Amino acid sequence: MKKKKILVTGGTGYIGSHTVVELQNAGYEVVIVDNLSNSNADVLEGITKITGTRPFFEKIDCNDLTALTALFKKHRHIDGIIHFAASKAVGESVQKPLLYYRNNLVSLMNLLELMPQFDVSGIVFSSSCTVYGEPDENPIDENAPIKPATSPYGNTKQINEEIIRDYVHSGAPIKSIILRYFNPIGAHSSAEIGELPIGVPQNLVPYITQTGIKVRKQLSVFGDDYDTPDGSCIRDFINVVDLAKAHVIAVERMLKNKTEEAVEIFNLGTGVGVSVLELIHVFEKVSGEKLNYKIVGRREGDIEKIWANPDKANNVLGWKAEESIEDTMESAWKWQLKLREKGIM
Ligand code: UD1
């Protein structure tokens, strides 16, 4: 049987690359589009080592409608799209709002516009639990209210969800699955791919592992005076490979016309909240390294506590986060050690 072809935008990025691996392992053909603004083409080697297959790669910016149109003409018969490509640094989005609105909105609109022209009927969209803002209660499910965004980045996720809904509502012949990620962390167990932020990491886990390996002097823990048991913020840290697997299930659901609504939304999380300090201690346990950290003031715009109610994804998709937090932190550390071995970091 002919392999189904999936276009993965942002496929050399962190979540994208792990998803490409799972798609190829599940027998899909993958075309990656990435402008390499926050990733490196070397990721393709890692993907090839793990799966034995090199995905097609096109260095294209999804905001470039002409280039994107040419891509759809070149790679005929794309069956579905997973759209990861986006800028994602919360702080930077406050400094450069127009860049964020342009990058994150235009790229989705371009894809949506091209889908009917090239008979592509389904798109999986990368959204975020940031759309919920500070939850009134935890765990939080998909019916919780959407709160005003605290950053342009968060706003782009909310607006993108609305763009998809409005487009489908207008009668466009497409369907979509919106996945709201909680906090993806860790790396592939082979340590061939993982998270590699360019410059100083903004997110917690790469900062922890880079401090562990002494690329960074000290981790700042942003606040220990929150209303949580140990005073630090609480998140739902989800293993990136578990997360990637959910995309394969979502794509299959779309392609087999099993969706119950034209737009479906799923939380992807573990259902368990872990504090920043707890995560640091897990890291110390699995790495055997004492982490140099200090408590500093709160980071503006941070949410105090949020974790998922993943029942809908568990029951409807038949997907469940499986990896333990220990194994996940160990995979992140193994990846960091591999970067050192290769002289990258
Ligand atoms: C943020 C966004 C999320 C986005 C993600 C991608 C919000 C509320 N959340 O997640 O939507 O998808 O970034 O980049 O906009 N921390 C430290 N020290 C550090 C770094 C982080 O203590 O050096 C703490 C933070 O205060 C936070 C937790 O670790 O409590 C997690 O932070 P981070 O990894 O940046 O993720 P979020 O802010 O949860």
C-alpha cells in the first residue's frame, strides 16, 4: 500500500523532530518544512539514525506563500499537515509583538488557504495550555474558559485556534485537531535528538541540564512564595516522545475520518502537577549532580499552577502519557551529555 504523506512544518524543531520519528516509525512518509530559524538541519541526521529513513526536507518559511505553493506542487498528494512552525519565546514576544503576530498567524493562514487547493483535508495544530491563563481550578479540562492572554505569544495561540474554527465554520472543506500541550520535556531515549535552544534557554529543563553540565553557572528559580506546597510554580511536565505519539494518533484519526467534530481539541498532559523544585530534585537524583540554583524573584507573566485533565485524550484518542518523570529527566540529561560528547555544548 502507498504510504500516506504528512507535511510537518517546524519538523526540525524540538517537538517536530520527535514527531517525525514517530510518524516514520508508524509508516508515514514525511515532508519537513522549516526555515531553520530556531533549529539546525543536523537534526535530519538524528532522525535518519533512529528510523533508517531520511525525511524530505525543504528550507522554506511558511510565511512565504509563493514558496509554500511551489512546495505543494512539488510534493503532490499530501494527505495531512501537522503545523508546529512558530516562534515560541514568551519574553521575546513581548519585545517583538509584530514579529510574533506575523510569524505565527500568517503561516497558519497560508497553509489553510492552500489546503483546499491541493486537496489536503486535515491539519493538526500545536496549541498550548497557555490559552487557559491562570486556571480557576486544577486539573483543567478542555471546556475551561479561555482567559485573556498574558503575552503576544499566548495571544497568537488563541487567535490561531479561532482562525481554524472560523475557517471551518465558513464551510472550508477541512478538519482540524487542536492539541494543547502542557510542558514538553526530555529527549528521545537514543539521545540522537532532543531540545537544543539557540542561545540562553528560556525554558526550565534545558536551563537545568546546561547548569548541570556547567555551561550555565546557576539556575534561577523564579519565586518560592507561590501558593503551592513548596512555594515554587507547578506544571504538568510531559515527555516529548509521549507527546509525539499523540500526533500520530491524531493524524490517523483525521485521515480515517474518525473525528466526531470538524474541530476537535485535546489537552496533552500527564494529569500530574510537579513543582519546579521537585523537578530539580528529580534531576539531581537521576544525574547524580548537585544542581547550583538559587531562588530569585518571580518571573513576570508566570502562571502559579496548572496541570491537565487528560481524560478526553485518554478516552477518545486512546492515548496516555507513559514515561515516568525520572526516565524523562534522565533522557534530558543523556541528551545533554551527548551534546558535550559531540562538542556542541
Ligand atoms: C511557557 C509558556 C507556554 C509555552 C512555553 C514554550 C506561558 C504561561 N507559558 O511555558 O505557553 O508553550 O513557555 O516556551 O506563557 N523557571 C525557572 N527558571 C528558569 C526557567 C523557568 O524557575 O530559568 C520556571 C518558570 O518560572 C515556570 C517553570 O519553570 O514556573 C516552567 O517554565 P518554562 O519552562 O519557561 O515554561 P512555561 O513558562 O510553563
